[in-house]
Amino acid sequence: MKFILSKLIIVSLVFTTIVSCKSNPAESPEHKAMVAEHEVMMKTHEEMEKKHANMNDDHGSMVSSHKDLENDSLHIVNEKAHASILGLHTSLVEKHKNLIATHKALEEKHLTGEISLEQMVKDHEELKKQHQDMLDEHSKMVKEHQKIKSEDSEMIKEDAKTKEQ
């Protein structure tokens, strides 16, 4: 009887140890890296929204500065190109916002045990790739915005010189 009781105690201790050693998903290095990446994504999104607001302001200024100009088709083409970039940028900001929500949901699913560490890592890598693609797309849009803004500024300077002469 003592022998059986001893074995039962040992088995129960081993079982308790195994169950109590089950790691907290939030403590894994992979989960912590994902949380850190989420913070980066949030800061990136804030910057993206600030640049978008600046683009909108620049567009308003551009349209306003063209009011006094004669109906110059080059300015109108520039305005339309800029409006197109604004539309694309609006879509990109929204896509990025959705990506952040998806990333946060992934974090929660892993934290609650709904998905495994392996699945979380796999899904996180895909989201990181999408994030980088969006950053690249954003960078191109910002460059195109600057180019149009610069071209418009040059055209306005040339128009002012022509009026002076």
C-alpha cells in the first residue's frame, strides 16, 4: 500500500510540475518581439497619418494658389495628379490601419492560446512583410507628392516672373 501511495504521489507531483510549467504565451521571446513590432507599427501609422494631413493641407494650398492664375492646363494637371496621390494615400492609410488591427488580433489569439506559437510566428512574418510593402508604397507616394509640390512651386514662380515682365 505504501508503495502504491508513493507512486501515486510521485505521479501527481510530476503531473503538477508539467501542468504548472506550461509557459505563458506572453513570456515567449517571439510574442514579446511581436508586441514590440506592434508598437513600431503604431508609431509608423501615426507618422503616416501626419504626412497625410500635411498632404491634404498642401493640396488645399495648391488649389488656393491656382485660383488667381489664368486657367493654365499645367496647373490643373498637377492638381489632378496630386489629388490622385491623395486618394491612393487615403487608401494606403486605411489598409495600414486594418493591418494594425489584424496584428493586434493575432497578438490576442496567441495570448489566449487560440493559436499556437508556430502559427503566430508564421502569421506575424506575413504581416511584417505586408507592413514593409506598405512602407515602401508610402515612401513612393511621399516622393511623388514632394515632386508634384516642387513642380507646382516652380510653375508658380515662373508665372510670377512672366507677370512681372
